[in-house]
Amino acid sequence: MKTFDEQQEKYWHAGYQLDRRDPSHPVIRAYAEPKIAFICEKISLPSGARILDVGAGNGYFSVHWSKWGDVLATDYSDVMLQNNPVYKKQVMDARDLKFPDNSFDMVFCHAVLHHIDKVDRPRVMREMARVSKKYVAMIEPNILNPIIAAFSTLKREEHGALVFTPRYVRSLLTNADLRIVDARTWGLLTPNRMPFSKQLLPLFQQFERPLPFGVTNIVIGEKTNA
């Protein structure tokens, strides 16, 4: 039987992962931009902020973060990074970020932690906190949403999300000595190829905001020693 890490490595290096929507796709813009705007409303990023996108994949968020600062995208998979449009990108393991302490104004990850073995998640959060000057933000599935619960149960590669309650996500940050600035469950839209998501986009966009049982967790943390 394959280990969790072996399953995830096969998943992220598989060719079908390249058959994904482009970051400029209307659904991806509608998914990413409001979340970034919400995060930036809650913090004070300097002009020309240095932003690290950990586990950036093909750039769903990297591209849209670039409107707020100078973005560096990292990912474990070189295959995924090849399709990330941002200029600065490096293949890198999130458990061992090759940057000095306090290198970035914002360190961000989207849908990364649930693809990492549970025992390694605290290490990833400590690394993200270490290389950040002040802010760390994370977006992960909300398992309390029925749609996410069903998807994560049925899809083997998503089983890691089954523990991602709002409380668990907050604990990942606080256990890395980060103070919670804000934490919400958000929206109904997902970046996956949901049936009719493009056709129903105007409807989904009305719910791209904090919701009691939204499909995603958004958590913003601040270094206590910043």
C-alpha cells in the first residue's frame, strides 16, 4: 500500500493535473480575487510587498497576488510550476523553505496542507512563519460543508481534507505561534470543474463572501514577535 506522501506525489505529478483551468479563466478570477481582497483588507501590506505563494501549482492565486506585490511561486512539482505564468518560481518542498528568516511580507498557501501528511503540517506552518516578516494566510477546504465532505470522502487524493474543520485550521496557525487576525468560512465556488460553474458564475459570485458553512476556510495569522 502506498504511503500518503507517495499517493500525493503521484497525484501532483500526474499528467491530468495539467488539464486545469487557466488562472485567467473567469471562474478562477471569481474564486481567487475576492479572497485576496478580503485578506488584504485585514492586514497592512507595504507597497511592493514581497509575497511567497507556497504550493502555488499552476498559479490560481500567484497571478492575482501579483497585483498586490512582487510574487515568488514555489511548488514541489516542477510539472505544475511549468504552467504557472508568474516570472519568479522555484521548485521547493514546503517542509524546507530555502529562504532566510523574515524574507517575505506575506506568506500564503492555498489547498496545500491537506495534501501533506498530517505529521508534517506543523513543520510546514513553522517554515511559513519563519520566512515571513509578519503575515501568513492559508486557504483550505471546509470539511463541515456537505459538498466538500462528500468530495473529500469519495476522492482518494482528497482524503487529507477530512480533518479540516475551522477549528483545526486555526490550530495550525496558533501552534506555529501566529496570532489569528481573522478566520472565516467562505463561498460556494470551487476552482475544480464543477458542473455548470461557468454558466452559473453570476449566481456563485453573489456568495463569494463569508458564509456560515462555506466551502473554504480562510485564516490570516500574524507573527507575535513581528
